Amino acid sequence: MYVCGITPYDTTHLGHAATFVWADVAARVLRHLGVEVDVCRNVTDVDDVLDAAAARAGARFDSFAAVQQFRFDRDMAALGVRRPTHEPRAHVHVGQVVTLAAALLENGAAYRRGGTVYFHGAGVPERAGLDPAAAGALAAEFGERLDDGREDPADVVLWRAAEPGEPAWPSPWGEGRPGWHAECAAMSLTTLGPALDLHVGGADLRFPHHAYESAMAEALTGVTPFARAWLHVGTVQVDGQKMAKSAGNLVLVSDVLESWSAAVLRLLLIDRPWAQPWDYRPAALEEAAARLHRLYSAASHGVGEDSSVATEAVTAALLDDLDVPAALAVAEEAGGPAARTALSVLGLA
């Protein structure tokens, strides 16, 4: 399982937390079945937004990222998210990005313009179900510079020549820095090999990030599909607008945990279809707390002849596309072992 991790330039908000808690739920359900799960969750600590945040703070990008990573790890531990098996950091894998870019140049999947290497992206938007205009608009949201000399608007940067004053690394094409999609492709390929069973990330990363990460990996290895299954977690919104620092509507995990238990927040994040975008309401925490109390009460009662049937029904619901609401409904009604199983597997006990 590869989980797209954070860019550590700010502390954890509920949008981040939803993705990582759902990844944890998926891993827990698989382990409940006896499956060995190898989880890789990266850290994107080479990024323009991170550099800008570090500069505003008067700090080096790497030390600034380390502080933010510490705060993120603290939030994840509070929410019961288990540590990943592997946690590659982009700045440690710059050499692997250089190797990736050089290999794609050699096999014709990339080309060079001065000190920048581009990936041939024609066909990637169409494969993602997008027309050129929609693809261009989504790419622009993530800062893609579409007028910088690339052959095709669908092409993306594998390796970019560094601007003066930016953190930079040596390459055969001069001082530069890795492209965002190439970072994840290199970290995933290096850590887990040419293909994944499950790739997890926010729904907003479906395009361009995951589409190009997959295309780069497949162009390098020839193994398709790069990911056999995807868990694109629905975005968390406030009044219909995606939770984001740029929107000024962040709700931080640490702030919520000052007033509510981690189990209440965790239940709020997962008591819904995983792909569904949803609006955060403070009152929903009260509703989650009430439901959690009912589940705890049910767990101490309801031991009957059909307890094994109810417990199997909980597991069956979780295997049906991670249907947490259905599993909790069974658990709350049946109580006893079924409720205890649901609470344990979902990390709520």
C-alpha cells in the first residue's frame, strides 16, 4: 500500500487526517483477515510551497519540514494511525528521481529543454477521463507552468532547472530539483517495486498527481497497471469549499482534540462512504460522541446465540468497499462480540 503523505509546511487539518485515517482503516481491515500489509507513506519535503513557508519563517527548508513532520506524527499518533512500514522522504530520493528522468530520456518517454526534463504526457488526461481544457485547469491549480517551452500542454516536469536561491541538487543537466509527480513515482518504485496492490490519497490528487505518477512508473517499467486499486478519499469541505490553507478555512486536528477525544474525531472521519466529499460541522462532533457512547454501551451487552453471525456481518460490511456505516449499524444493534470487533478493527477501542 502506498499512501501519498503530507508536504510538511503546516500542521495537520481534517482534510489530511481523513485520508490517513482511512488508509489506516484499510490496513486494519486487511490485517483483521490475516493479510500482511506493507505500508509506505511518503513525505514530500522538496516542494515550492514548503520552501516559501520556510523562507517566511526564516528557516532552512529541511529543518522547517522536520518540525512540521514532528507535529504531524503527534497528530497521527493521537488519532491511532499506525506508523507506516516505510516513510521515504523526497530529499533523500533526489538521486532516484535523477535516475528515473535519465531512464525515461533514454527510452523516449521524456525530453530535455536546457536544464529541465519533461515527461511526454500526451494521452494522460484522456486516460483520466478529462478533456484538454479541464486537465489544464486542474494542472494550473497545482502550479503547473504550461507556457514554459514544453512541447505539449499535457507534458509535465520530471526535473526542473533550479531558480537562483532555491534548494538544488546536481544532475547530468545541471543544478535542479525534482518534479512533484516524479518524486512519488521514484519513492514508490524504490520502496515497493514496479506495482502496488493499493494506492491511497485524497480525491483532489487523482489528477494531475496520481495520473502522472502512474504514467511515469508504467513508462519506466512496462508493468501495468501501476496500482491495482485506488482509495481516493473524499475531500473535507467547509460550507461547500474544500478545506485548504489558501481558503482560510482550516480546522486543525490539534484544536479539535483540545475538546474532544481522538476516538470521537476518528469516528467522525470514517462514519461515511470513504469516497464521499462532506462538509464539516462542529455539531457533528456531538453526534459522533453520542454514537460512540452507544457503541461502547452495546459492546458490553448483547451476547446471544447469533453473536457469531453478527460478527461475521460486521466483517462482511467492511469487506464491501469499506462500508463502515453498515458495519457500525450491525455492531450497534447486535452489541457484544460484534460491537467489540467493529470497535477494535476500526481503531475506536
